[in-house]
Amino acid sequence: MHSFSRFFRDHFELEFYVRKLAKNGVRLLSITQEMGDDPMHVMMRQIMALFDEYQSKENAKHVLRALKENARQGFWNGSLPPIGYRVVAAEQRGAKTKKKLEIDPLHADTVRLAFRLALEGDGTSGPMGVKAITKHLNEHRIFTRDGGRWGIGTVHRMLTRQTYIGRHEFNRRTKNGDNKPDEEVIPVSVPAIIDQATFDAVQARMKARNPKVTPPQVVGGPTLLTGLIHCAKCGGAMTIRTGKGGRYRYYTCSTKARQGPPACTGMTVPMEKLDDLVARHLEDRLLDPARLEEVLATVLDRRQERTERRHAHIAELNKRATETDLRLKRLYDAIESGVAVLDDPDLKDRIASLKAIRDQSRVDADRASAMLESAGQKTITPPMLAKFAQTARQRMRLSGGGYRRDHLRALAQRVEVNDGEVRIMGSKSDLLRTLAAAGGAGTLPGAVPSFVPKWRRGWDSNPRYP
């Protein structure tokens, strides 16, 4: 080799492998550093290895410092950009070309589709998990950037990456994959593909689906009210108990089952009877257009107020940009007429400041408009409510008897059982999101995650496709 530093720049690693090679009859030679096998040359090689290691760490320190400064200025440091972005030249500084990220229209739609599938589903199965999204993309021949198939790890990284909301983090992890302290992380502003609300909703849903938080049986099990039903007396979950060799199934208070009547006097309810009672109540009471309009009235009012505030904010930003542009024009007129001197440093600073205010106001207005548009504010009309209610009733029941679990869970998030009464609770925001996602298309995307408890086909964790 050219020099021993080309082999290793770590003193321990170099000596370890030199001795390991020597035991196997292999001698390591350098064409620029001739060394023998006597003790003096061994000592010299070790000293040079220490200097090489020191020099390598110094170089790494200076390179990292330059990369961090480049990131602070908002430039891209040269690695492969995330899916949905591409690298473009931003400015020229001498012989160096500074680069930034911009949205790649060819693949940005794939990112938006993945987030939409995670939040709303494809209109037939409800919100999808990472594995289901991966399968959907591959089945619909939506390929990766290099024309390959999607993997579960790639989709998971895409759904959890903050770069897509306009905030990329440089220097986040060490070589071992551990997180660095927050003060060492450099935030880089990039164009956003996903709005903050959508990203937060997807993160919350993925956290709720995590098997460490919610058992897979709750997410994808066959029992209708698993994970929803609770005892009203103690607040504990109600679990399944069987009788007569499994012929009868009951919901019973888990606290009473574990600790006995002194802990809770909760009741036991036949599963089939309670399932039918909850489903019929939702069909008869909630899925009535008049009742839906009454339930969602306050949410729709707040939604309208928030939309109006956003429109007012956008108008204020546009007004600020227009006023600043007029000020700039007056300054330019003063320069042309000879009233102001262009060489005046205060005038230059004033022009630069006004330009910055104008450009920032325009950028903020465009971003706010894009977020308002991406929020998908749809008008909820009486025909839409009627069609939603009719479709929900039809799709809630299975053709062979029973109910569709994911569709029912889209309407109710908690069921409490007490003596003589059953309380059904749900989120108005989730109901509105489900209604808006349906959009009158005749489908009901459930608001409850669907888990896919199936092993990947293939011989290992990385499926091989022909």
C-alpha cells in the first residue's frame, strides 16, 4: 500500500490487523514508509499510527465544522436527498457551487400519497399501516426513485421524516446511529411537501399502532369492541370470557376478573348482545343526517372561524408585501431623481431590509395559502351527510351477519358499560375527518388503523422479487 494510514487511521485497529496478518504469514508493506520487523521499526510504525490517528480526527473536526456552517446558511451538504426532493444549484461562490433542495414533482406525489394512505386509506380499507402502504405502492407499480420496489423500512422512514414538513435536521446522528444532543443539530429550512397537521396526525396514528403501545389483537383482532369497551365503575378494560366450552362469549371487567369483587363490582355482558346494541344505536341515532348536522355544528363553526383567520392572515401578509414594494419603488424614484445617493451605506441597508421584508412576506403568504389548500376544506352539505349516513349503514354490516369492525370504530372510540346503561363516546374531529375523507364518493374510510398481521413472503426480512 501507499502508506500505513491507507490501511487504518486508528492505532489499535492497525496493530491488531498487522499482528493478525503476521500470524497467517502475511506481511504488511508500505511503498513510502519502509519498515522492518525489529523493535525500533515496530515502535516507529506505532508512533506514526498515533500521528495518523490524531491527524484524521483533526481533519474530521474541521470538515464537520465547515459542513455545519454550510447547513446553517441553508445549503445542502451533498448527500442523497430524501425521496420527493432534488438538488439544484443555488448560487456560485468562486469555484464552489452552493446547492439547495427543491421539490421533485415526479416523486413528491408519491410522498403525499403515502401520508394520505396512512391517514385516510384508499377509500375501501381505512387507514393503512406501513406494510399495507408498501404493498399498495408495489401493487400499483409506483416505483422508487431508482425504479425499484418499496421496502417497509423505506416507507417507515418516509412517514417519520421531518424533512417533509420543511425542517431538515443535519448532524442528528452519530456513526453508531445514536442521537446527538439537540445543541449540535443544525436545522435546515427546505420546501414543505406535507403540512404540519397531516404529519402530526400520521405520527399519532403510528404511535397508537405500535405493538409496544397497543397489542396487535386490539388493532387487528376479530372482536368488535376490543380496545374500546371499558368498565364504567373502575375504568378498567373489559376482556373476553367464555362459557360452556367456548359456546358463549362475554365481555367482563378485567379488574374484577384479576382481583375479585372487592376491587370492582363490574358486570359481565354477553358479547353478541352488546355488539348488536352498540351497532344498532350508532345506526339509529348517530347515522341520522339531522343528528350528524347537530353533532358537527360546533366543529364546523370552529373550522370556519379558523379558515377565516387564516384568510385574514394571508391578506395581511400580502398587504405587507405590497406596502413594502411601494416603499422600495419610492426609494428607487428618489435615486433616479437625484434626491438620494446610491452609495449611501444607510440607503443600501434600508433597501436590503425592505427587500428581505417583502420576500419573507411573500414566502409566508404562499406557505400559508398552500397549507390552507392542502387542508382540504370541503363544505359539508345536507346531501353529503345523507349519503354518508346511508353508505355507513350499508358498509357497517357484513353480508353474512356481524359488523365491520373498522367502520364501527370510525364512529366510536370508547364504550363504557354500567348497570342499566351503555355510554358510547367518540371524537367529533375524527367523525368530521371521516366524513370529509369520504367526500360523497360512496366509500367510508374508517378512522381506526387496520393492522396487517401477516408474515412477508420470501426467505428473509428482505423479500426477493423476480
